[in-house]
Amino acid sequence: MAVVFDLLNNDPRKHSGKDTPEKSKPRHPEKAHRPDQPILRKPDWIRVKAPGSPKWAETQRIVKEHGLVTVCEEAGCPNIGECWEKKHATFMIMGDTCTRACAFCNVKTGMPAALDPTEPASVADAVAKLGLSHVVITSVDRDDLADGGAQHFADVILAIRAVSPKTTIEILTPDFLRKEGALEIVVAAKPDVFNHNLETVPSKYLTVRPGARYFHSIRLLQRVKELDPTIFTKSGIMVGLGEERPEVLQLMDDLRSADVDFLTIGQYLQPTRKHHPVLKFVTPEEFKSYESVANAKGFLLVSSSPLTRSSHHAGEDFARLQANRNARR
């Protein structure tokens, strides 16, 4: 029997008592009218540890004390129990509301609030209190901002550097579509790892990631390396959305043409009946096959498994990236 932590059914964000207009608003108003999709039973190979240990609780306390948002909670990540046990949390900056409406994502959609100017300092303080040697910073899409939130990313990076200079910083950014000069602002702040996920193969973009453009994302990753070759670049996809194997292999080639260092491949898990359905549970053997092919294509590092997620084991993976780069010199 598969055991998966269900943030949707055991969600501390759910309200209790009398509804208020704000609390009764759906997380995904754009999906409310859609017919329910079937949810396939998860196979035995998808297993995670349910959260609740003392160390998990300590991580949760520090996050809440600083008024921070984590993608671990907002996106319903199945690895939250394992990661928070190790005090590994992926901070999601610029609020909890996204201006995009991707078919796979459980982050709330709508019009976000104004940026919090104290957030960079709060994130930096939490990083210091958690004693993180490596931190992952991601965000919602902020198409409402002139720079897509690029300067806020830079401010967070600089604030962390000021209080935790030995902490390595990995960022997982939006695509900054039609935000001229935004990428340059982020790269100038010199994160150690620049991650931007393709999410799926190009044939699925209209249904899975309609607000994005596949080749813009490829070019974004390529441009990072042009601006600063010392920054590791990283991207990830989900499988089980209806993609074909040759499409995944072509995507690998596209990423290598952009000199991307690190590829992650994980199983898509459907958050609710209103989200895109899982069309296939990819077997562990198929994931291993993808890993072998990707390694042969020249990535510095590949993580491919049913429960692989962008920031899962990020600290350990960064050390491996460094070692693999040094070994090739």
C-alpha cells in the first residue's frame, strides 16, 4: 500500500468554523468550472514518510515565526516529511499567490499582494537559525511586476550572503517572460545554482503550462551560462502527463544544447480532481533508463526517480555537482 502525505486532506491552511469571504475563495478559481478528473491509485513504489517528528516541528516553527511561505507546503510536496526532518525547507518568496494557472500546480492563483520589503531579511534570518549549508529559494510567477520579481530575488540572495556567507544558494525562478533585463539582475547576484524547470515536453505546453513558452525557457537557461559560466544550471520535468519517450530524449538534447548541468525527472502527482490527470505511473525501471540516457548525453548530474523533485536532496546534489565539474577539468 502506498503512503503519500496528502496536504489537501490534512492541510493546516484549511479553515475551520465560520467561513469568511476570503477563506471561502477557491485556491484555483480558473479550474473550478472544469469537470472532475479521475485520480489513479498510486502504485506501491511511491512511498513517503508522513511528517510529524520533533525536527519537522522545529522547522515548521521557524518558518511560521518568520511569516514565510514554503513551496513544500503550498505545492503539497510528498517529500516534506523527509526534508523538514533534516531542516531542509524550500522558501517561496513574493507571496503565496501565482499569476499563472498551470494545470499541474497546486499553488494558489490570482492577483498577488504587494511585495514585502522585509522578506529578504526574514528569509536570511530563518536560513541562519536553521543552520543551512545550502538553501533553495523559489517563487510564484509575478507577471504583475515590471521585472517579474528579479530584483527581489537578488535582494534575498544578497541578504542571505550578508548573514550566512558560507551558505550556498540555489534559486528556482520563473521564466521572466517579456521582462527585459530581469535575468541579468538575478545572475549578477551570483547564486550558486540557477534552476528553471521546463516541467514537460513542448507538445504538452498548451494543456499543462499554457502561460509559458518552451524555447524561451531553453534560451533563459542558455543565457545564464553566457552571462556567468561559473553558475551551475539546472532544470526539471515531470513524467506521466502523456509525453512520449522520444520527446523526453529530445528535451534532454535541447537542455544539453543550452549547456545545462543538472536534470531532474520525477513522477507527476495530481493535486486535486480539477488538475491535469495522471496518465501514467512511470516505473522505477523506466526512470533508471532515463537516468542512464541523460548521463550518456553529458549532464554533470541526473536525478531520476518517482519521488524526485527539484529541491529534493539539493544540498547533497550541489556537492556532487562540484565534484563532477572538478573531475572533468
